Amino acid sequence: MANDASAVFDTLSPAVSKGSLADPFTPPADSALWRKNFLLGAATASYQIEGAVDEDGRLPSIWDTFSAKPGKVLAGDTGAVACDHYHRWEADIEMLASLGLEGYRLSIAWPRVMDAAGVPNRKGLDFYKRLLNRLKEKGITTFVTLYHWDLPQHLEDRGGWLNRDTAYRFADYADLMSRELAGTVDAWATLNEPWCSAYLGYGNGHHAPGLANDRFATQAMHHLLLAHGLAVPVLRVNDPASQKGIVANIGRGTPNSDSAADQRAAHLFEVQHNAWILDPLLKGAYPQDLFELWPGTEPLVLDGDMETISAPLDFLGINYYFRTNVASDGAHGFRDVPLEGVERTQMGWEVYPDGLRDLLTGFKKTYHNLPPIYITENGMASDDQVTDGHVDDTQRISFLKRHLAAVDQAIKAGVDIRGYFLWSLMDNFEWAFGYERRFGVVHVDYSTQKRTVKRSAELVAKFLKERKARA
Ligand code: IFM
């Protein structure tokens, strides 16, 4: 983790670098974040930053198809150019390193690296090799996600995640990538947020491929988890020194009242958001309450599938953003009851750091085999503007400080949390919300591709520099 953070200090707002501004980020002296081995990094994903969708043999993905359909993405935005990272990756890594960030979580675009017959695409593979080699040279710990939602369109044309065969194709893809990239990856995550792929993609249609059927969602989830389970042993054989895991987004559901019905609604919310993924992975079974919520949607599960899915993990990645206040819908489920007067982000999501702590401590009680945890995403969107060359993202600074305090509290309560990745390194294509929602700690001007380090990133860099100096 030997980054030279000095470069960014040449670009810091003068008041921050001289220490004349109160520092609203630095964690208290007793925080676990001061531990040198607590990894602090930033995350991105291929379709959200790379652009270059038609270059060097990359095939179409479901997000190319989906975003081209009118009305699916805000303002008709697509990932065709995004942050142009495919061409600007060297400068982006310099920027990451100059901030002193110790870890980088990226994803690989499946349609860039193999064709429909499974033949490797050398140009696509070389892009990731160059990228990962440079990260290693910089001493940055690499977390690589194999699937962050950009399924090759040719697989969707054969049923996508509704087709069991996609899970086997994913294992082939994992095999290729881990043979090609072994030694440059510190940690492999098979999937990012299977909840989003299954529910938003096949359950309510807000994401690609845009299908809306609860039964589809449960079957897609099963095949996603099976894909994960089939890939893990392949990764273990090809790249034994790396860690293997999966990344789940988790949601806090709180009851709108003390009534038994609302308490049950909050429980079902968390079953649908958390247990649907974590129970099969960590208990080898789907939570039966899920099928109370969605009667008759049990997926087709073949003998041995649950054993495959629940093989031990080296780490669990957790992505957390907000909580949802819910009430009973009067039937089997829950309905959102948005609270008034609470702090929200540009996404309209409530800022609720306690939810992260409470979920993590709850998982430790529920899952006796809970693997070590990395917070693989946490952050917020705000309508950031560049003024005189600076972006003063005050709400984000406070958001990050409070969520890192929640992580510290969970660590002190005994949860084994080893690192935290900011979402995101830079503003990017926020799926159905296009480029309007800015999650980065670095601002991107999409008309010029100019990157401007936001004040939040300056303060993270300042903290990391201090921590390094003390080590
Ligand atoms: O931008 C996404 C990311 O791709 C997955 N997790 C949530 C982020 C914010 O919505």
C-alpha cells in the first residue's frame, strides 16, 4: 500500500492543506479506521465508466440494449461514452494513487473479453491486464468483480438469467478471467448485488433487461447464485492466492408503528432485501418467508444446487445506502411510508448510518459462519457543481464521516470488517438515472471529461496521509 499521496496535496484547496479549515472528516483517535490494515479504497464498475462500447471487439450488453430504448434511462443517457475510462485509464489510476487510496474495486465487462462461442478477445483482455498491472505497480489492492450487470446481449437472447445455462457460461467466463489475470487480483467478487440483477432486472423491470414478474425474479436469483457457486471453485483452482467472495446490497427496513402487522412488514422487507441472498449463501436455503411475500414463486432448484451456492467464502462484500420505513400493505407484504423531515440525498434516499451498524451486528447474530466483511460500496449522490476549480460537497463529507463511524461501531461490537470502498471514485453513469446523479468523490465534466477532485476526496486523502505518517 505504498502510495505517494503527496501529489494531491499540491491540488488541495489552500485552506484545507494549510489546516486553516476545520476538518469535518477525520475520524476520532479511537476509531478502528486508524488501523493501518483497515483498507480504504474506492469503487467503480465497467459499464458506468468505460465507454468505448463498440471498440476492440466488445459485444453489446443488456445495458446497451436497454438504455437505447426510449424512456428507460433519464434524459436518454447511455454508457456509450461514460467517463471514457477505456481511453483515460492511466490518468484515472494516477488520480486514484495521488489520493492515497489503498484499494480499487473495479469490474470486468464480460462482453469485452469473450465472444458468443467463448473465444477470448485478446484486445479486451489486454485492457484489463494493463490496468491491473499498473494498479499492482502502484501498490493498490485490487478487488475485481466479474459481473456488475453488463450481461452479453447474446446470452440474454437465450433467456439471460432465466436460463440455467447462463450460470455455466458464467463459470467459463470466470475460468478464463482467473487464468488470464491470476496474480494481479487480490480479491475476486463473483457478482455485484444479485438483488438488483434479479429484482430490478427481472422482477420490476427498472433495470436491464426490463422484465417484470416475481417468478422470473426468484428464478433469475437462483441462477445468479448458482453462477456464483459454480465460479468460486474455479477461481480457487486458477488463482489460489486471492480471496473469493460476493457483493450484496443490503437494506434496512424499519416499521412505521409498533403494530404487529408493521413489525412483520419490516421483517418481510429485510427478508426480501437481505435474507433472499444471504440465507442461500450462508445457510444453504431460501428463507421461506420470501414465498409468503410472493406466493407460488419458488424457483426450480436441482439436487446439489444449494450445496454449490453455500460453499465457504473468504469475504462478503456489503453495499449499503439507506433505510426504508415500511407498513403492512394489508395483505402479504409491505409498502413504503416515506418519513418526513429526514435528511435525504439527490437520489431521495434517507441518510441513515445506524442502519448499516444495525444490519452488520444483526448478521453476526444470524449467521454463525459470517465471513470477514468489506464494505464494498457506500456513498451518496449530490448535485455537485465546480466553482473556481473546487467542489465543496459538504453533505457527502458528513455522510461519509457518519457511515464510517457506524462501521467503527460495528467493529467494536465484534463484526470482522476489514475495509471500506467509497462509491464511487468518480461521477458516472447511474443506471436508470443516467448522468444526472453524481456519486463520485471526483467530479466529471462530461462535455470535456475533466476530472476535479471534490473536497470529500481531499479530506479522505488528508486522513490517509496522516494515518500513513503515524504508522
Ligand atoms: O451505482 C450503483 C452501483 O452500480 C451499484 N450499487 C449502487 C450504486 C448507486 O446506486
